[in-house]
Amino acid sequence: MNSLLVNKLLDILLLDITFMITIGIAAMLLLAAGFLLLMMVNQRKKWMLQKQMSQLKEHQQNQLIESAVRSEEGERHRIAEMLHDEVGALLSSSRIFLVEMNTHNLSENDKQDHAKVKEMIDESIQKVRTISHNLHSTILKEFGLNEAIRHFMKKITGGSVVNSTVDLDDEYQISNAETDLAVYRIIQELVNNLIKHAHPRLINIRSSLSQIQLELHIQHNGKGLTQEQFEELRFKPAGLGLKNIQNRIILLKGKIHFTKLDTGEYIIQLSIPVVI
Amino acid sequence: MGKILEGVLDWSEVWATLIPLIVYIWIKPKAIWTRPLLIYLLIALLLGVVVDITWKSKELGIKDWVERTLWWLYRGKILYTLIFYNINSFLRLLLLTWFFYKVNPLYKKTYLIITSLFLTGVIINFGFFENIVLSFSSRLFTIEAAIILFYCLLYYYTVNMNDEIKSPLALPPFWIVMGLTLYTSVNFLIFLFYNYLINAERTYAMSIWNVHNLIYIVLMIFIAIGFKKAK
């Protein structure tokens, strides 16, 4: 019944069914192949667009980080200058007045108080100087990164139970102040964190310079971090210091890696691209 | 030359099925979505061997043995092997639904509804309208092709929505879905008109089945590539 109906319809239309089916099959094949081709081209275009978008986003993020780091450095510089020039000067003047004070007529108790005040002012002057230097290292500016790291390590471990060894590659003489400052801040933050949280007995900092990058290794025998712990902590509000480290690493286009060695010690590896 | 080509195409449902099976044994892909395909290939191979051996039993000199073994498929002097095609089509849809559920699980409800409707349709069709042994069910094959094509489109939609995919060709299931798209779209019209053609234009119907065999070889090659990439 159906066949008859189809035949009748085709006779009316003066068409041959075999020809129609052949054409239909060819058309279906072309349609399917064309659809697949278009889909693949479209997918590739979408991916390219997505890639461009993420690159733009990354660029914007880097610019934001850069301006945040710059403003932080500017603020540090301003506070360091104010501490050094104003508070430091005021304390020094106070010390002069205190030293020049006639203490012969004072009672024994007052003499002791006078000596105590002088001692406290001396300590304050020292503290202001340390804070000011930490906020803005003049050694870094004048003598370079290696000397600044050596000075920092000597200062931070001097008089404490922590020992440190510094073995830096003196070939490193890059005059890029921004890179030096960022690396110095990373080292500063890392070592401060180590002393505060890892409680090591020994910290070793060493560096080596190749044609393309500066490798810095901080090895210690405290209770350090693994890469997984670092990744986890840097997204927590408490891990602000680690976030700052990561931001500076992103700016430098470098890499940081935390590893626990078989010996039980920990090592932090920094790779910073440099142009010699 | 023509005879050789004819022989190659006639036996394609056997030797072509072996291509992805050999790749599977060689690669041993661990992806769970390869399981339904493996079962489908084994069933297709078994049914392909049975159909081709019975069809070529006279040339192979095993006609008596076939008559003795498959007596239940004879109606008078004629042997009907169409039941194997119908079973293959039915099982293929179920196994491919399982495959699509594994590679594109977003549409679980859709698969469930379509499979339920399909099963109901098959029972009604073979219960009241068509004989599963005596006829090649154009309805079953056409609906199966349409459903698979629809599943393929759902898969493409999911891939297209994912901006992370650089090239879909890097996805192993994509090759298989691509093969299925070509297979079902080309065979849709063949399946739809085959019952009519086998009565009205027998020679044309026989030759158009070669197109089916050709695209079946393409499908098997694409499945093999999918398995290879799923390593």
C-alpha cells in the first residue's frame, strides 16, 4: 500500500526514487561532514578568543599587582624616611640634651633613672634605625642585592640561636633596582617567616647565576612548608605574607618551589629570569 | 577486480569490526566509556559472522550444516537472517546509550526517557506490526539512527559549551561520536527506504547496502582511533 503510494507520488513528480535516494545520501554525507568541519573551526575560534581573554585578564592582574607593590614600596619608603629623619632626629636631640644634663646634684635614685632613660633612648634610636632600614634598605640601593642579603642575614640571626650561612654568586651584578628590590623583599619575607614559624637552627642561602636566570636556594632544618601547603596557605587570609611573595614572583615572571628533602630539611627554590 | 571488491565489502561487517577490537586488545584503554563499545563490537562481530556465513554458506560448502543448525530460521526453503540485523540494531542503541551516558552524563533523564520510549516502541512494533524474523525493520533502524544522531548533537553541544577545549579532535570520544554521526546520517535514508527498495528496486537496494558497508568501515576506523587516543 505504502509502496504503491510512493510510486504513484514519484510518477506524478516524474522523479526516479533511486536517483532521489542517491542524491539524498550524498547530501546527508555532505551535511554531516560540513557540520563537523564547521564545529571544529568554531571550537578553535572560541578557544583562541578565550585564550586572548585570559591573557588580557592576566595582564590586567599583573598591572594591578605591580601598582599595589609599587604603592607599598612608596609607602615603605615614606615611612622609613619619616622615621629616620623625624623620629630618629628627635630621639638623637633628646639624647644630646639628656647627656648634657648636669647629674651631679641628683640623688642616687635619680641618677639611676637618668641612666635608664638614656639606655631606653639609645635602644629606641637603634630600633627606629632597624625598622627604617628594614622598610627601605639603603645597602640594597648602594651595594646591591648580594650585600643587602648578607647584611640582612647577619642582622636577623645575630645574637639569636639561629645560625646562618650565605653563599652568593658574586657574578650577579644586575643593575635592575626593581628586580633586586622584589628579590630582596621575597628573601626578607621568607626568612622572617622561617624564624617566626619554622624555628630552624640553621639557614643556608645560596645563589647561582646562569645566562637566563638567578637561582636562589634557602635551605633550613626547621619545620618548613611543602609546595602543597604553600598553595593552600597563600589563599588564606592569614597567609598574606605568602600571597605577597607569590605576587612578587608573578611580577618577576619567576618560579618558587617548596620541597622537603630526604634528609628531613626543607628547601625553597627561587628561579628569577634575568637579562645580563 | 570487481569480484574482489565485492567480497571485501560483503565481509566488511566481519573484518572491519576486528580493527577496533585489535586496537582495544593492543591498547587496553582504561576509560569506562570504552566498555559499552567493546560489548557492542563483540556482538556486532558475532552477528556479522553468523549473517555472512549463512549468506555465503553455499560458496563455503557448509549449506547442510547451516540448514541443520539454523533450522528455526527457515520459512519453507528460505533462510531468514534478518533477525540478527534487528537484534543488532536494538542492542546497538542500548549500548550506545550507555556510551553516551558515560561521555556526556549531563542528559541522564533524556537518555532514560528516550530509551524507555524506544523499548516500548520496539515491543509494540514487533508484537503487532512487524515480524522480527521475516522482515528487515526499516522503522527500527531509522528510529535508532535518528536517536543516535540526536545523542551526537547533544554531545557536540556539550563540547561546544566548553571553552577550555582547544581541539575536539584531542578528545578520544569525539572520534567515536564523529564516526557515529557520519554512519547514522548517511544510513538514515538507506534504512528509511530499504524495505521499500528491497521489494521495488532489488538490484539498487543490494548495491546501496555497499554504501552502508563503506561507511561502516569508516565508523570502525574512527572507533579504533578513539580507542588509540584513550590510552
